[in-house]
Amino acid sequence: MDRLSNTVRPYAWGSTTAIADLLGVAPTGEPQAEMWMGAHPGAPSRLTRDDVERPLSEVIDADPAGELGTATVEKFGPRLPFLLKLLAAGAPLSLQVHPDLAQAQEGYAAEERAGIPVDAPHRTYKDPQHKPELICALTPFDGLCGFREPAVSADLLAALDVDSLKPYVDLLHAHPEEAALREVLTAVLTADPEEMAVTVAAAAAAAERLGAEHAPYVGLAHHYPGDPGVIAAMLLNHVRLQPGEAMFLGAGVPHAYLNGLGVEIMANSDNVLRCGLTPKHVDVPELLRIVRFEAGDPGILRPEESPSGEEVYDTPVDEFRLSRYVLAPGAAPRDLTAHTPQILLCTAGRAAAGDLTLGPGESVFVPAGEDVHVSAAAPGAGVAGGTIFRATVVA
């Protein structure tokens, strides 16, 4: 197996302390939003073999079957189909949705035919892949996920007592669920920008007075003054995850992360359609085609423990599989040998993976078929036990 050297992305919404605290290093003073582990071309992990440091993507390209296993290559092609991250949100991320596989393939082909450069700011589909995601909290973690019941959103908006919101309240009460949500989101995203800015300011002031369930939207308006996404966010479920709990984001489900540190895993894609809380391009017609206007419980995932001690976060996709091992001092090593590629990430304590010792934030790549056992590392500096997250595929 190979110890990984990983890139930290300095997006503006990132926490200035969370990743540094986990790694046990001094903060840089700049935002540190995501640490990427994988073979994404934007920031592939690096490893050293034969005294030469190379990107993981280059290593896989040189021998896809040897690194990924034949079953993975046959199912997903010669590429690592997932990207693992540490995600540290110090401010809200953009409100967004992701396409399903067919929509991504159609959209990518259409933009290719139109000759839109992949790096153009108005380009929507960067690749022909879907992008399901799972976020698992390491600290209390706030997010938005999926639509509330329209009547609940209507009550939330009505309590603000803002005249310009009253037509949305009426729409939410007057139509069947799907039509109500579609009409209100369309109206919010296509409203006159100057009028919407006034509405957002009034709504934020009222939310600050009311507090309680309205409190999250005060922060959104502070970070994104006048943005229609502040009102769109009021249509969504507010979720708070406790450490160890997770949330799955499937295709068409509007969502945003607000605050906290977590382990995120996703299909290896860049396809994002934004709904608001962003200065970036919002393609409203395409967004409305992709969004699933279905209200319901966002569903908090808790890991299911197997007899082997593996705690699995069950999801309906094959591109990734995330699980966790909480390793007690002195316990027998766990055998993680598999016919699929793996990335192992330590998030607490100290863990031994083969002959390597991992501290918080350290990770390894395990090629398919390579023998690997994990256990708590020998105690040191008052640390006993360790926690390992295991990322792989279903193949």
C-alpha cells in the first residue's frame, strides 16, 4: 500500500482551523475547505514508488487492472470511480443539485456539440458522469437537504410577515406538492434581482428577530446578501448531523452544506447545477429540468455494524462504498483485503495499516487484491485506539 500526499483546496467558504486542528498543525490563516484523496485530475493524490513521487492518476493509468482490479475496470472503466475528501465548511456552500447518469450524458454531449469550452463559466456539464455524494459528520454538521412539505415551508415564510413573500405562501397552499414547489422555486429564481434583494433583506431582518427555526437563514443572508438562494433555502429541510451520522445526496436533490467538518465521498465527477448562494452561473431552465420536486424526510444515515466490526453507511450506488472501523487498543487486527481498490483514512487516534502508522488526516491507497490488516497503533502521547474510514467501490 502507499501513503498518500493530499492537496488541500483553499475555497473561500472553508474553515480556517478545522482541517489544521485535525492534522495537528498550525493554521495557515487562510481558508482550508477540502482535502482531496483520490485520482481526480484537478488535484490527484501523490504517492512514492521506487523513490519516485507520482500522481495516483498516473499510477492507475499505467496499470488500471493491477491497481483497480479487473472487476472495477470492467464496471467503471480504467479510472478510480470515487473521490474521498475531508470537508470543512466555515461558511455556507452553494445551493446545488446533481444530474443522474442519463442526464449527465445527455447534457455533456449537447454542450460538446455546441462547442462550449469545458472551462467556460457558463458550462454546466464538465463530464458525462453522475455525482451522488455522502457526507459523514466528524463534528456537529449543519446542512440543507431536500424539500420540506409545502405546508411547512408556507408556515415558515408566513411567519416572516414580509409582503413580497405572501404570493409564495399562497402558491404553497394552493397547488399539489410537485406543482407548488416547482412554481415557487421558479418564481424565486426568475424574480427581478433588485426586488429580490429587498425581499431577502426584509426576510433576514425578520428571521433575526424570530430566531429558533429561522436562525440558519440569517447566516445565509449575511454571507450572500440579496441572493435568491436565501429564500430557496427556506423550502428545504434543515439537518444537523451529530458525529458519526451521515446524509446521502442523490440525483436531483437540492442541498447545501452550512457548517462543520466531515468525511465526504462522491462519484468522481464535476457536474453541479447551482440554485443560489453563489456568484457563479445559474442555469435556471436546466436546473428546473434536473430538480426532483419531491418533499420528504432527508433521512439521516447511521452505520450498520457487521460481525467483522465494519460499520457500513448503506447507499444505493456502486461508485463508492464508505465504512468505518473504530479500533480498540489490543483488539485483533481487522482483515480489509479486497478485490477492489481502497483508500483508508484515519480520523482519530492512531491506526496501523500494514507496516504504516496513520494519525488523524493521514491516508493510504491500497491496490486491489493487496493484503491489508488494520489495528489500533501502539499507544503514544496519551492516544489509545483509532478510527479508520474505508472507501472502496461495489464491483
